[in-house]
Amino acid sequence: MNIVVLAKQVPDPEAYVEITADGKNIEIEQKFSSNLFDEVALEEALRIREKHGGKVKVISLGNERAIEVLRTGISMGADEALLLEDQAFQNGDGMSTALALSKAVALEPFDIILCGRQAIDDDRGEIGPMVAQFLGLPHVGNIIKLDVEATAAVAESPIEGGREVVEVALPAVFTAERGLNEPRTPPITGVMKAMRAVIARATPADLGLSAGQIGLEGSKVRIVRYTSPRRRPDVRLIPGEPAEAAAEAARLLVDVEKVI
């Protein structure tokens, strides 16, 4: 069972983010981490390999810094890692990124592709479905349970008011939701192995892609401007007895805020 995990390096949740003066870019404090949902996907891949045998390969698109995500994957137990590292890959939208990742996945035979349901920086949740589309594969999103057999898998996803159970033929793409598992802590032997590991790289030429298909040039989406979220108004405390405070709150909602 050959499993590919797509992983992304994202800004640390506590990193400071600031919009540049011209509003066209953002500056991020140099604090980064692995995407939480991708770690869940990797843990599931490792469990499948432990049960069925095979190989787990982690692929990431990014700059030299993103190699840390791949070393984390190897320290957890992944067998191989590949970094799509070229300036032409950078600053792409979801479609150009998914195209490059799908070409990288297709370099070797595979049975399952796993990735997080979304990256915690942009929250768009588009890479998994787009990779599936480029490869012509079935996709099941937001899975919280996955049972794999030789040629098929049964996945379970939460829906409003219940859960949906879907059976798909392999190969297929699955995006992992929190609750699918609890990612393991890398053992010290895994950390040492990851520090020594030589991470393979791939360029656009290796994937048969031109600069016009990937990165900013290949993107269909253009960012016009970043704006800060609207500042929330200060909380107002209404004094008095409960009945009086409730009446005053109702008056404010009707006469001042005009929301009723």
C-alpha cells in the first residue's frame, strides 16, 4: 500500500501578521509550524502502512524553510520526502499549487493520497479536491474514520445531523479532519533519522511543467488588496436590576443599533 501525504508549512498560530502599507502583501513573523490537519493525515497514513505494509511519502511545496515540515514527517515515520522547491512554484493560487502537487504525486505509483482538510493559514480547503480532479480520482473530504482494504476504502465524514459513510475504489484522495486520530510524538530515533535524511527536490522541469502553468504566472486568482477585519465595538455593560437592564438593552437594540 503506497500512500502519499501532502503537507504544508504554515505560520505559527501565534505569529504576528501585518498588512504592508500598500495593502498588497502581508508580512509574517518568522515563526512557522506544520499544518495541524496535515499531521493528522500523516498519522493516518502511518497507521495504514502499519496494517497493510507499503510506503509513506510526504510531499510539500515551498521554499528551503519548508524542508522542516518534511523532516517532521520523516521523524514521525515517513519513508520518503519530496520538496517542490523552485521560485516558479511560489505565490501560486490553489489551482496552480494543486497542479504541481498532482504531477509530483504521479511520479510514482500510489494507492492513497491523504492531506489535511485545509491549511490553517488560508482556510480554503481546496488542494485535496483539486488534486483529485487533476488526477481523475474520487475524493472524500473531512474524514473522521477510514477503513482500508486491498482495492477499496470506507470513509466516514460528519454532516449536519449525522455522519456520512462512503465507499470508494482505490486509488482515491482523502482529506483529514481533526478527530480522525491523535498524531504521534516523534521518537528520538526518528528525530535523529530526520536530521540525517537527504530530502529529494523537484523542479518544474522534473514535473513536465512550464513556468506559465504554476506559481503566480499560472494562477487564476489575483490578490487585489488585503484589508484588516472590522474592529469589534467595545463591550457595553448595562447596570441596574435584571428587569431594568433587559428593558434598556431592548431599547438600545431598537432605537440605537436598529437591529430589531
